Amino acid sequence: MELNALTAVTSVDGRYAGKTAPLRAYFSEFALIKYRVHVEVEYFIALCELPLPQLKDFDKSLFSDLRLIVDKFSLEDAEKIKATERITNHDVKAVEYFLKEKFDLLGLEPFKEFIHFGLTSQDINNTSTPLMMKAGMQEVILPQLEAVMLKLEQKAESWKAVPMLAKTHGQPASPTRLGKEINVFVVRIEKQLELLNQIPYTAKFGGATGNMNAHQVAYPEIVWNEFAVKFVKDYLGLVRSFPTTQIEHYDNLAALFDGLKRINTILLDLAKDVWQYVAMNYFKQKIKAGEIGSSAMPHKVNPIDFENAEGNLGIANALLEHLSAKLPISRLQRDLTDSTVLRVIGVPLGHMVIALESLAKGLDKLELNEAAIHADLDDNWAVVAEAIQTVLRREAFPKPYEALKDLTRTNTKITETSIREFISNLPISDELKAELNQITPFNYTGI
């Protein structure tokens, strides 16, 4: 069966292929191969600029031709490498052979044995992966997250003066402001982004077991650790992990996944809250012509965008949890399990992208129903009891809490009238009564 959006096994490349398409440049098999080629080319150039004795006469004007191999890397090139891999049964070696053929075509045959010189496959994989992750985060994930943040900030500003009944334990509580409640999510995400941005994109680069053995035995006069640090930083824009085993220890990558997981959890919390506000009729949703909410009930406009976000954030977090827990663990100097799970990095990020787009779409649909919010406040005058007893405490009124408790815990509904009558019957000054009568569910909203 031919692979397309209808025959794909996962929804990331199937139903939601259009939404996740931007990730293909960073997390597909094609992308991994291209980044491997990129690292190999930059490594060869770095050896020339060191220079190794055998490369000191390499024409530096040809560096641009070498980098064109990466810039013009095509699907046909990737397929050629995959064809070689089917023979070698080794993906990184297939990249090396591909580049050697390119060197032959460029008339660089005498230099081609310095492609992949002294390296092991993980020197390429453990630099390609953080490069992919860094670019994918900067070009896709963070911009989409920032787009959602901007919408939340706009909503928080627009609704900052809207009083709203709070619900703690699902019960009426001291009033708040809608904008402030939205801003809680903005600030939480901002704090997590600050932590996320402190995590370096680290890469292992050190030969077969991390000690640059082959480099050292071939050229003992060169300080190879200094070269490795410079190469990873200046040529790749990463931070070198040292010391390591044969593979990157992935602690920082795990921290990155954990950071994304925390952000997703906050977004999941947001999605559930907004869903509840829709259920409470605090929000209506803009209706798009032609859309159907229910196959049986024509009146329904379901909060499907927030439900979609909730589901996809949950899947993303389940995978991110496994990645962050598994990757830092490897038997002795290495086993192959990291290679297996690294290939699914794009899947949780794909579900994140789907969720972020759904959240953005859902937020755009929201229309404030101030009448419902107002009615809920007006139906819960009991919430001003806290304010009244606090002012009475200030005035040294005897047992103010108990007095309000007796009033509000009867089976009789507390209304504006009953609150006013209670205040009227208090043995306090008219001035204090006037102060208490100014308190309503609509203005008792704090700072």
C-alpha cells in the first residue's frame, strides 16, 4: 500500500500531516541523514583549518563546494545513502561512502580518507541529534508556543477588568478577575521557558569510547580535546559534553524533554479550565459556516479544539516521559537502545504542534458571555461573607467569623437583600455599615 496521509500508521503523519509538515525538515529520516552529512562536512573543514599535515595544502576556496553538498542535499541523495545502507547495514558508514563519492566527483580523491577520520558513528549521531533538536525548537516549536502565548496575553489584557466567581473545590469562592486567571497560565509558561532556555544543547564528540584514542595515536602533538571543544562550539553551535562514554549521556536532552513536559502540563491545565468555562457558559464559541458539532444534536457547538489539545498533550507527555527516563541510561560504555528511541523524537513534538495549533484555534473562537458571568456572581452573594468578617475583625467585633458562618450556612439562599439586612442589624456605626454595604461580588476581586 502506498504511503500517504490516509495510509500512514500514526496520526502525526496521517490525519494531522498538514499540521506537522514543518517538523519534517528537522525530525524525519531525511533530516537526520542531511544533518549527518552536515556534521561530516564541517568536521573535514575543521581538520583542514587545524590543519592536519596532510590537509594543509587543501584549497580552502573549495569549502564552499563542500558546503553546497549540504545546501543542495536532495531526496535523491538521501535515497542513494539508504540504498548503500541496505548493503552496509550501517547508516553512518553509508553517509561516509556518499561523501567519498562526492569528493571523487570534485577531484578531491587524495583527501577523502580524512572524511570521518578517527570518529565513531555516535560522534555524528550525537551531534546531529542536538542540531536537529535545536533547529526544530527554534524554527517550529517555540514560535508556535509564542503564538499561543501572545493570544493568551491578549485575552488576559482584554479581560483584566471582568469580575468572575472563583471556584475552589468546584464551589463558589472569593471572586477573581478573568484576565488574572488567564495571566496565571501566561506567567507559569514564561517561567518554564526561562528554565528551558538555560538548558544547553550538548553533543558528544570524542571517538570510539570518548577519549579520542584514534586521534591521539595518529597525531599525539595535537591537543585534541581543545580541537573538539572548538569544533562543536564554533562549527556546530553546540556545547561539547566531556567526559563521556561512546555516547552522549543525554542529561541535558532529558532536561529539555522534562521542560517541554512541564509546559505541556500547564497547557493541559489551561485546556481543561477553558473547557469548563465553556461548559459553564462563560464563553460561547464562534460558529464557522458548514461545521457540525454533533451528528445527532444540531444545536451543539462542542469545545473540540481544547479536547483535541488535551488528548495530544497527553500523548506528547507520555512519550517525553519515556525519552527523558530512558535516554540517560546506557549499559557500560554504550548499548543501542538510545539509537532506537531517538528516532521517535519527532512524534511527541508532532503531537505538541497539533495541540498548540488546536489551542490557538480554540482561543480565537472564544466569545465572552458576560451575562452568564454576571449572573453567577449575582447568584452567589454569600462570597462577600469573607470580606465582611475580615472588616469586622479589623474593628474588633466579637466573633465575626462565627456570625457570618451562622448566616451563610443556613438552608436559606443568601441574596443581596439578606446580606444588607444582616449588615443593618449589626451593632456597629452607620459609617462602618456604609463601608460594608459597598462590598459586592462584583468589586470584591482583590488586587
